[in-house]
Amino acid sequence: MYLKLVEPLNFEQEDFLRGRMNVLLPDETIIDYKSAGEGNMNVVLRVLTQKQSFILKQSRPYVNKYPQVAAPFHRISIEKAFYDCVSKEKTLSGFIPKVFDYHEENQILALEDLGEGKDFSGIYLDKIRLQETDGIALMQFLKVLHQVTCPDFPTNSEMKKLNHEHIFIFPFDKNSSFDLNQIQPGLEDVASRCRNHPVLSEKVAALGIRYLSRGNHLLHGDFYPGSWLKTGSGVKVIDMEFAFLGDREFDLGVMAAHLMLAKTQPSKIRDLKHGYGLEGLDMPLLSGFTGVEILRRLFGLAQLPLGLTLPEKKELAERASNLIIYGEK
């Protein structure tokens, strides 16, 4: 029987947590039960007892923030597979929450509470800064993650297809009904120039095919500021439901794109890339993925709280297009 986690806590949910998941002791009392963050893709709740606190995360057959957008119901199982794969790697275990329990039928994960930290979404409006130590830590996370051997990791094909649609198709659709002028007057014209560029369209399609192919490296799959958490014990990484085996240039490209969207100096991005190690990387592929992520955030459904003027967006769109077409480094 499917149990939907909702607020406020009801007796059915408490009985479930106490009897069917290994998270509550017989003598524990739930003191508080509330949302933990926005939970764009999934429902995320914080449970507080007199002895502990923990996080409950549940997927639904749609995107939590956009219920009209269908999404694979079993995506929490991918996150669980990710934790299973990397939990024994000492460096990575310091970045991710511990798994307390998992209920497959209801797609619920019970996770360690990393505290009342905030993600790094504030960098877009310069409300918070990505400190050098944070950037180095995040790059170290990726460097170690991409060396993890996990050949039997699930294909995650349903989530990849969903992501492919929102990264490589929807933002470049000439017949899109999504009115970008409602986001910012004049933005529709900027998008139209990119959508009607035949070479750019061809390159984006090729990158999309590459994204859908199975690669050799375990990826986070959505490595952007909303997945980085600033806590009292350092930077943490969350939300692995998009994980898959692919090209490591994708994770790196997404990270670089968001630093550019946040007006971070390109020299800092280069420094971080060198911290990762450029040997063996396909630089044109990295540039291509960077450019596509920038354009999809400018023209796609998953909009960000960007502090960019229209001329700045136009300039950034041109820069992103050049990264895709010419493979600039």
C-alpha cells in the first residue's frame, strides 16, 4: 500500500516510520515534522525527536515543484544505489549523508540530517560567495567520484530521458509555448537567435545523443549550486537521483556553467578545472556541455534567480553558443 508523506504528520505516517522503517525507537516521540528545503524534484521532510533528527525523502510520479511535469517514480532507488556505491569511499562519505533506511515500495529514503545548512543558490544574486575552500572541496568530490568503479550502476534511463528533454530539446524548440518575455522582456528574441542557428542546433543534438549514451564514469548528474549544501561541518553534496554512468565532462560542464551564470570570473573556473586535473579530458566536449547548460538555464523551464540584465544574458548566450560550436576552452 502506497503511503504519501505529507504535512502535518498523521498517525498512519508515524506508525509507518515506527513499524515499517528502522528510524524510530519504541520510546522516541516525534517533536517536529516539517519541510526541509524547497524539494524541487522530491518531497523532503525533517523529523525531530527528543533523541535525533533525520531527513525523509520521497519521490512521486511527477516533479514536486511542477506537478504537471511527469517524472519517474522510482528515482529514489537511483539515489540509494549511488549511496551504496560510494559509501565505502572515505573521501566521498564525508560529503554525503548516511542512509538510515530505505523503503522500496513507497520510494522513501531516511537519511542523516546534515543540519540547517543552506544550498549555494544565493551565488546567482551574490547573496553568498563560493569560497575558494568550497570550490576546492567540490572539485575534490568530483575528482574522487569519477574514479569510483561501479560497472553495474543502474542505467537511470527514465531520468536521463527526462533530463534530455529539458536540457537538449525544450529550450531550443522553435515552437515552444513558454513565453520567455514573461521572465524578462526581450528574452524571447535572444532565444530565437539561438533556436534558429542551424549549426548550433546540430551541435546541441549531437551533445544530446552523447548524453544519452552510457559512459565509464559515475556522475552526480545534476552538479549545480542547488545540490551543494553549506553546513557547519563544511560543504556537502545532495540530490543524486540524476546519477548515471557517463562522461565526466558533463558534471564538470554543469558546474562551470553555473559559475558563469553567477558571474564568477572565468579565471576562477579555470583554476578549479586545473584542481581537478585536465589530463584525459575532452575539452571540446566539456565546453559543449557547459554551453548547453547555460542556454537551457536561460531559455528552459528550470529558471534560476539570476541577477543578469538582458544585455548580460545576450552576451552570455553568445558566449555559450561559441562554446558549443567552436569548443572554446
